Amino acid sequence: MAFLGRKPKKDVVRLYVVSDFHASAPAWRKMLNAVRMNIYKADAVLYAGDLTGKAIVPVVQDEDGWAAELLGQKRRPRNEQELQDLDRDIAALGYYPFHTTRAEVDSLHGDQGELDKLFARQIREQVTEWMTLAADRLEGCDVPVFLIPGNDDPYEIDEPLAASERVINVDRRVAELPGGLEVIGLGLSSPTPWSTPREISEHDFREAIFRLGDQVKDPRRTILLTHCPPYDSGLDIAPVLDANMRPIVSAGDLLRGPVGSTGVREAVEQLHPLLSLHGHIHESAGDAKIGPTLCLNPGSEAAYGIVRGYLIDVSADGIERFFRVEG
């Protein structure tokens, strides 16, 4: 930890890269605290997408009190403190606690339109709370937080992101970073098997990246920030699924293969940015080189309260060093 606390040389910009918190409140708080307390001596934070969670957990009130099922276990809090603890445990896993009644649960059952509205409302409320927390925790701190959404993030979060006092949404933008660096931000995604909110065709995804690439001053001082990693980069290895969306097992082993974006790969190969930063595939954390470009995926264990990231020191000559951090 003494090494992490050492301030980089004056002419070096240190970037802190994270991704894929998926509504994990402890992960968001840990990241903000690391910045506020200057633990990593970072000059800017880059968040590579997927802020929101994937499920609501009903916490149902009945004549016996409150009850919920979490990770296959029945939870029945006996008092207000235990109810708060349950809500906290649900949020720590990246889910949304929803206090409700059995009658309301029954009325929502099978009504996909109302369920979608409820989910969108829960997501928007949490992102709004996270932006408020960022403004509070980072007050007086001069470290900017640059962010893009990911494929799982619905468009309902764009308004609270735009209203944030501390977090800068660089989706579909070229923005200036400290040290004369620029970032190409793009929160869109190439297709996935799950038809998530921000997916577009691979062709349109590629074209969107190249349109932004035309706006940068110098690719050698540019960072590509896309949620999807480059295809076949080693940062995009995930289980291969069959037609029923189940992992394929052969000879007792889970088959894995590349699932990244060919458009991102082409952009890296042709634009030659200094850095290419990604998330999306939680289990494929690591680094790779495509030509002169360093590509990174910090991975994610946010559901366990672990914040995985990279620190990257950049000077006028290029990348001085990079290394993984966890908190």
C-alpha cells in the first residue's frame, strides 16, 4: 500500500479505471471514498459502463411482518433494524429492494408493462441517489469522474446523469481529460443474446466509434472508453451458449469463446488510441496489446463488495506503468 500512496511525478497523469458495479451500493461508495481520501493519488476516474442492476427483490409485508427470498433463502426481519439490514444486503448484491404487499405482488404478476415501469423507476431513483452521493462525498475534491453507461443501463438513467454535479457522462462524446488527454466515450453495445437496452448492430456501432474518432486531436493522446471489449482480445472470453441460452459443456468442461465487438477491434487497429478501456465481461479481467494500444478490462466482483480497478500513469511520452488494485 505504500507504493499506491506514492504520488506520481508532476508531469504524470494517473487514471483510475473501474466498471460494472451493477447497482452494488457498497462498490459505488468504496470508489467514491477512494477518490475522496486520495488513496490512489488519481487525477481522474474512468467508469466503463453498467451502473444498474438486473432484478427487483420483493420485500413483502403480511400479518406476520416482512418477508423476502434472497439467494434461495427465506429472510424474515423481526424489527426495523433487521429490515434495514435486509435492504442493505439486497442492495449490496446489486438488486433493488421493493417494499410491497402480497396483493400488490399478485396484481403485478404477469403485467409486464407495469413491471417494466416499476423496474425503470427503481433504477432511476438509485442512479439519482448515487449522483447525489457523489456530489456530497466529492465536495471540495478536484478529481473528475468520467462515465459511460453500458448495455444493461436503460435510457431512463440519462437524465439523472446529465443533472449530476460531479459525474460527467461522456457517452457519444469526445471530452478533454487532465494532462491534455482526450476520451472517446460510447455507451452503446454490439448485440448480445439478451437484447439489452443499448444494443445496436455491429455495423452501426463501428460507424459511431469512427465518427467520434474523427473528432480527436491526436489518437496517440486519446483513450477509447467503450463498454464492449475488442473481439478476440482475451478481454472478452465468456461461456458459449446454446439456443436455449444455456452454457455448453463438453467433456466436463465449460466451453468459452470470444464475445467482444469486431467494431471496437477495428477501431483500435485503425485509430491506434493510447488506451482502450472496457468492461462488460466480468470474468475476463486483464490487459492486452493490439498494435501499440494497451487494452484493459478491470473485471468486476461488485456483487461481493469488491471494487476491482486499474491505475494507469501517463506522461508526455506515453504510458509509464499500469497495475491492478482492489478495495
